[in-house]
Amino acid sequence: MEAAPLAEGNPANPAPESPIATPSPERPIYSPGELVDYIAQTGDTLPNLAVRFNTTVEEIREANPFIPQTSTTMPPGMPMKIPIYYAPFWGSSYQLIPDSQFVNGPSQIDFDARAFVAEHPGWLNGYEDYAAGENRSGAEIVNYIATKFSVSPRLLLALLEYQSGALTDPDPPSQAITYPLGHVARDRKGLYRQLLWGANLLNNGYYGWRTSNLVSIDHRDGRMERFDPWQNAATVSLHNFFNTLLPIEEYYHAISPEGFAQTYASLYGDPWAADQPHIPGSLEQPFLTLPFKPGDPWSYTGGPHTGWGVGEPFSALDFAPPSVTGGCQPTSEWATAVAPGVVVRSETGEVTLDLDGDGDERTGWNIFYLHVATQGRAKVGDVLQTGDPVGYPSCEGGTSTGTHVHIARKYNGEWIPADGTLAFNLEGWIAHNGSEPYQGTLTRLSRTVTACECSNQPSFISAEELPDQGS
């Protein structure tokens, strides 16, 4: 018999009987342009700070003349003065976890999800389900989602514990196992589908804050709340996550020190004590080539769009080989390595190239390739030089209506948006967003190519014979 849907709310951590007041600070009403103190956080950029404080990059630079004109990311911990223009209805300033604990990056290297789950008596210990083509344990499903979306497995487990007692409750209501994150939908039953939905929502919030596409939320009571400008991306993501699921009183409990933060700390200790900012100041992309060999032009078929999942982050670009006129047809053209590296993941439709060569895609720069054919696909451990074959473009993996290759960048586990201060740069071709995902351009000097699935003349782009980078 089909389990009854979960009641809305938080079954493992119910809100108190009386509503909890929002933990928002009592911010003063600042004078227009008043300078406020700010300490740079990991991943901060001037354009993003300008949106958050309702000011301009020029005004921030004027107040901080020591910032180089060529700056990309701000050095974490750097004191700044930022001119602020008041915006009403700011939310909480309390930060739940640091950004370094959100991504599946360096801070997760020492974490063994299988061993951790095995140490706890909750229902997740012993759970098994069919997921992504094979039977997997609960911990294996968590690891699978963490790898695909590059979201911390610790975070996913903490959310499962907060929402359904996955680690501590051995005998929860059947509804909690059916909808362990509390998202009640017929097509989201079971751990795997709940985590697919949850990780995607988390990334939408995290990278939405990074790119200034998400600056506020609408509560169920109709009230709009603008995120506190001092907030960090991980906390904004969790605010967005809980606001999607919970009534207003339970939302305020979840984002308070007694809510999700308490659950997280009870599992892993103080997350701020373990914080090691994973995005340094003045981050630069290494030299990358176009992902195909010199010769006939390929088509730029997809401007900035999601690296994995749906929505944010818009970190990927698509290219189609010249021999393909439409549909999912085989091609003899290779997708190639954009830089030297070692293959750390190779599975249906996917190849991940680790540029620092340490064999771990959670550290350093990594290039993710999607829609790579099984035949001829580079294998785990292969050491590739720039221009070496990665595999044939195809329709394998993900969703595709035509043969192409999809590429995206990650640094220390964080997806890097294709546009912005660290825009995708392929042999000097710089990516720019369009008005919609998959639209956009690549520009080099005075020439611009425009993304189009139609593979028309304005979308053609050619790779060049480059001198030996070591000479």
C-alpha cells in the first residue's frame, strides 16, 4: 500500500509550539552610501558585493583603493569598507556553515560516508535502493549525489538527519523514509530521488548567491525577505532550501542556532573550527584550449548553462563537431584535453580531467566533460597532454538531443560560472551569458561567435595550432 504523504514540516526536529522570532540582527538604517565594515569571505567578487550592498563596483573601489584593477576573487579575511544603500526586510545574519563545508572539496577528503553511516543506528544504516542503474546502499547513494553535484556528503547527511532522523532514528514513520528530505512529490519518492532534488536546490541557492541571481526569498505568508548582505553562500542556500520546504515558524527555527546548525555540530563538531577557505584571493584560470583539434570549425551550440542538474550553476559550454548535421549521430571527431591532466573519473558519458594531477577531483582545477561516447573514452589513470583525445562527442550521459560535448570547470570542488570575473577562457575566447541559458557568446578581440543549436555560420569556431606551451 502506498505510504501517506508526510505532513509539511520537520518530522525529526519539530518547531516549538510558539513561533520563534527571526534571529535577524537589528541593523541600523544606514545613510545612503554610508561606509560599513566588511571582512571578505571565500569566493567574494566585487560585482557580487555591489549587488548585495546595493552599491556599485566603482564605489567599492573608491573606498578600497588598494584592490588591484585586475582582481578576481577577494582574499578571504581582507578588511574592506563598503558603501551601503539600505534595502528593507533583511534576513538573519547568523551563518549556519562556512562555504568550504558546502562543496565537495578539500574539506571532505578525510570523510568516509560509509563508515560514518555504519557508526549510527538510524534507518539509513542498512538502507538499500536501486539508483542510477544499480543497487546501492544509503551511503553509496549519498556519495553518488555528492560527486555528481559536488555538494558535501557531510551536508547531505546532516540534512537527512535534520529532516528525518536518518542517522539516529532506527524506526521512523514510513513516510520519513519515503520522503526523507520532506519534499512530498510523486516523482520524488525514495532517498535517491529526494537527494537529486535536494542537491539541485542547494546548488541553485549557493550559486544563485554567488552570481547575484538570488538575492531574496518570498515566504509563504507573502513577505519578501532580502538576504543579509554580510551572509555567505552556504547559508543563503540553506535559507532557500528550508524556505522551500517549511512553514514560516519552522523555517525560523531551522535557520537559528538551535536548528540545523545544532544538528550539524552534533554530528561533526563546530564547522567554523574546520573552515579552510577553498577559494583564494585573485584566483586565475590556467591556460585552456578549445576542446577539439585544429581543422574544420566546430559549432558553439550551447552558451553558459548548468554544469550538472537544472539551473545554477551556469558553468558549462557546448560544442558540436562539424561532421554532425543534427540528431544523435556518431562522429569520428575527437573531443580533446583542454590542458594537461590525469583522468580521475570515467563513466557513462562522463570524463573528469584533474589538472593538478593529484588524482582527486575535489582539489585544484578540474575539467568535466559530458556526452562522451563509451567507445574510445579515456580511462581512469590516463595521463593526457593538451590536445590528446578524451573521447568522441555523443548523446551519452545526461540529456541531449544532438551529438556534442559539454565542458565545465571546478576549482576545489566549486563549480566556476562560465561568465563573470573568472569567465571561461579558451585560447582567448571569453564566454558571456545570453538572455537565457544555452544562449550567449564567445568573444576574442573583435570577433564574436553566437551560440546556436542550429550550427549556423555565426556559431562556427576554429581551434588553432598553438606553439608548444613548454617551449
